[in-house]
Amino acid sequence: MDFGGRLTTPEQRARDNIDLMLELAGWSVQDMKGMDLTASKGVALREFPLKAGFADYMLFVERQAVGIVEAKKKGTTLSGVDTQSSKYLDGLPAHVRRVGTPLPFAYESTGVETVFRDVRDPDFRSRRVFAFHRPGTLLDWSRERDTLRARLKAMPPLATAGLRGCQAEAIRGLERSLSENRPRALIQMATGSGKTFTAVSSAYRLIKHAGAGRVLFLVYRANLGRQTP
């Protein structure tokens, strides 16, 4: 017994959690019978009918379909369910407005764990996210000519003037890792070798050439924060 005294299944509990997560991200969650795509910038429609089957949630931004959410009960291994949702991305009825075919964005979620992928990425794959993206974020991404990961594969050569050899090697290594869709990387440099300058130089290139919107730069000493632009 749960949620106001009604009986719930693991699948329903997952959907209740997903509903809340979507609402916290700025989506208006609706049933098909109460559909109103003008109610909010972003609308998530439950049980949306496709050419074959139903999408658990169809995501609309400014009345255009942008992606789907596939709900799974808690404990489901999400790494193996992307094939099903991928079929849904190309299964919209002809009359439904959309940002593209196939739809670019797909989520799989248990309400506890959520994975996301942009099928326009080179060699795209799902990655874990902590929340659903906001409607405006997906709309902005859908309008970009290239994805971030595509731009990371096309970074211009590094100008090494003013860089030490170890700094250039670190920046190239980080960009190579990112271009290969390996977002976790560790740079190890000796004391006094210019780690802060290397990090700032790398962040500058990611913003200028890859179109990164934000770079989180954490420092371990207050004076580093003051000297970092």
C-alpha cells in the first residue's frame, strides 16, 4: 500500500518517481486524455501511441516532439533496454510535429537511476544523468548543427606557443579522451609544472572550440580561485 492508500506495483512506483523528476525539471506531465501541449514549454505525455506500441513518455517542447522516456521498474539493468526505446524514436505517427527524424533524445529510467543519449552523437551511447534535462536545454541542443561530442572530435590543433611540453601533452591527452567519448580523465602533473594554467587553457579551448556552455573549476586553495580568471 502506498501513495494515498492505493495499491502500487514496482512499475507504478517507478513512474510516480519519474513523474516527480520530470516536474522538478520543468516538464508538465499529462495523460493523453488531458493533453494540452500549450500548458507549458515542455510537456511529457504518458502512454503516447506510436506506429507500433506506446512510449511511456513522449517529450514535447514548444509543441514539437523531441524525445522519449522509457520507464522500468527499480532494479532493472538499464544498459540492455536502449534497443526498445531506439525503435520508438523513429515510430511517430506522420501527423505529429517533431524536431527531426529520428527523435534525437532518449532516456531510460527506473525513477532511481536514469540514463540518457543523444542519437546524433558520433558512436552514441547512453550515459548516466542525475536528473532529466530542462525543456529549454533539449530545445537548444536540437537546434545546434553539431553535438558537443561531435565538436570534441573536430577540435583544432593546439597552439603550443607559451606552453611547456608537459602542459601541451596534458591538454592533448584530455581532448583525445573526450573525443573518444571517455569523459572521465585524470591528469597527473608535478608540483610547479603549471597545473592551474593547464586547466584554464583546456577550459578555454573547450568553451571556444567545442561550445561548452559551462566548465566547473574547483580549486583546493583560496588564492588559486582569486588568480583564476
